[in-house]
Amino acid sequence: MAMTPDEFYQHALAATDDEDRLPLSRMTGWEISPFEQDGLRVTPLRPPVMPEAPRHGEDPAECGMCRKRDTGFWFNERWRLDRVAGAAVPLILMLYPRDHYDLADLPDEMAAEMGLLGTRIVRHMQALPHIGRAHMYRFGDGAVHLHLWFFARPEGQAQFFGSWLPVWDDLLPEYPADLADADAALVADALVASSGGSRTPEA
Ligand SMILES: [Zn+2]
């Protein structure tokens, strides 16, 4: 039987100091951590908030991602792929269903298609010059409408390995948008070749 929210909080609080701060995480000791442990401290642990705040798009009529169903670099009838502006890593792409679905509500056929598209997007990103690896993430805490993240890690930057990459992206200077657009177009062309669909929304 899982702990209730308050039981979990009390369980975690028992590991904190007199300011409700947890000790530094193991991740901050990793070689790939963007932060030195000296001078770093954890924010005080806050109690659970029940019920949780609504996410963006709980009401599909107010979902910004639904309004952008024709925006992107690649489309088929059910999915679209767009580039995330302002990225610091060479390329961040996002795959969305064109209609309003949360991950847990995705019909089986679309879930299967998402697996294929995700695999191929990673493959096509990793085929770009100077990309060491493409990471794929799904969080879902901020918005209802499913959006899968694809982060391209610059080749050779072993310091950016793993789960700190989105934090490094937040720290690094913005990557030139014209270069990212050109790489997004290459991925989109490769996706048309591997998976059909089109560069325009009238797929
Ligand atoms: Zn939506």
C-alpha cells in the first residue's frame, strides 16, 4: 500500500535538517553535474498540495497546443513535429499528437505509431553531423496535451551526458536558430522518407 501524500512528506522530512533541507543529491556528485557541491544547498521541502493545481489544457478549448495543430516541420494526419525555439543544445524537437490526447489516453494505434516515430526521430537526429546522442523525454506535469521532447547532445561533450542535459541547456548560450532550423529540416525530410507524412500540414 503506497504512502499517502502526507505520509510521504513526513517520511521525506525525516531526512531533512532543521531548515527542512535534504542533503545534496548523489547526482550533484556526478562528474556530469553542472554544479559544484561547495556552496550548493537544497531548497526547503514543501508539503504536498492537494488537490494538485490544474495543468495547462485541462479544458481542451483553452489548449495552446491544439491551436498550433498546423504548426511544425513535419506532419501526418495524427502527429506533428516542431522545433523548440531558444534551445542551447544544437536541436530540440517536440512531437505532438495533432488532436488533444494525454499520454495515458492515447489509443493503441497511436501509441504504436508514437513508438515508431520516436525511434526514427532519434535515428534521424543522431545521423546529423556533430550530434553525439538524441535523448527522448516525456514529463507531462505542465500540460495535458502530450508532447515528447527530443534533445540533441553536441558530439564530444561528455560533460552533458544523461539526465542533467536539460539543465545544461538552461545554462548554455542559445544555439544559432538558422543552424537549428536547417537541422530540423534535415530530420523532417528524413522522417518523410522513413515514415511518410509531409513537410506541410495538409498531409
Ligand atoms: Zn490540446
